Amino acid sequence: MANIIDAIVHLVTNPKLELKSYSESHNRANSMGEALEEYIKDLFAGTVNEENLNIRNQKLSEVFSYLGNQNNPPDSMLRGGDAIEVKKIESNDSSLALNSSYPKAKLFSDSPMIKKACRTCENWTVKDMIYAVGVVDSKNLKSLAFVYGEDYCADKSTYEQIKSVIKTGVENINGVEFSETKELGRVNRVDPLGITYLRVRGMWGMENPFSVFKYIYI
């Protein structure tokens, strides 16, 4: 079973700082964010230097039980191991944009934010979450941090409580027609014709680990 130690060893022995040329030479990604995600997968799978796509895909299927969805966390899950969320930032001062998904100390199989394919890819209930955060400029990987959610994020009840308070407050506004939604709220029939609706969404963000754990970095 692959783990974070394997990824660190592969990172030290196979550093690929020029992510753009790395991804283009392996025909694996179209953007720097995708290139970082593919590099993280290669680090865990030990396929950094594997150019045969069939061999790489076979190795990935052995190491990972889930390889991600573009709009839902996590970006991948190790078979029998941790869940991984990859985030690209452009400087050590940039914040992480988490969008509608709040920070996760752990990933739970009953989370409404994950897809069915993630929930059923293997027999699991809870997984440790690894945040892999890379500082990437137009072409190069400048810094990379692996941090466990337990050391980085609060318990899920902290985030769900504030979400519940806001959602309840929004839905108790008088004179507004709401409908059931997984978001903070949805207002129907905003205009006289009743054809316009308003979605109320939470957009989560947090400081990056280079800022949070800056006392570690020299």
C-alpha cells in the first residue's frame, strides 16, 4: 500500500521542477494545475519516469482506488490509504480556494460533497486527508508541501455549525420563496414572471500551509 513516505522518497529521488516541460513530454496535462495533480499521482505511484502510458495506468489502478472528479473532492484516494487533495497557488502568500467544500481534517464516506464513484470505489468509512500544496509559476514548481488535514483543519463540526447557522438564517427571511438545496440557499421566483432564481453559495478559503507553518520553513 502506497503512502506519503513513498511520495517523499520519489520526490527527493525524482524532482521535476519544470512542470510544464514534464507534463508536455509525458502528454499528461493541459494546465499547470493538472500538471501538478498528475505529478502528485506519479510521486505516490512511483511512475515519475514512466513514459509507457499503459504501464503507468496499470500502476495507478493498483495504487489508487479513485482518481478524482473535476468538481468534487478529493482529487484521488490511495487504495486502503489516504485521500489526497491537490492545490496549486502562485506564491507563498496566496490563500487556498476551496470553493463550496470546507476544509477537511478527514474525509468521510457519507459526505454529501463526494461523488458516488468515490463513495463506492472501495470499502471505507473514513480516510485521513493529505493536502498537497504546490507553489507554481508559469512553468516551474517552486515549493511543495504535504500536510495532513488533522494537523491543518478543525473538526468537521466547526465548519458545519457555521454553515448551519447561516443556512437557517437565510431560510428564515420573510417574504422569500426558498427551495431545498445542498447549498446555503436557493431563492425562487425572484422576479414578477417567476422565472429568475438566486443561488446562495458558500465559498471557502484558508491560509496555505507555507503561511500556517512558516515557523518550520527557513
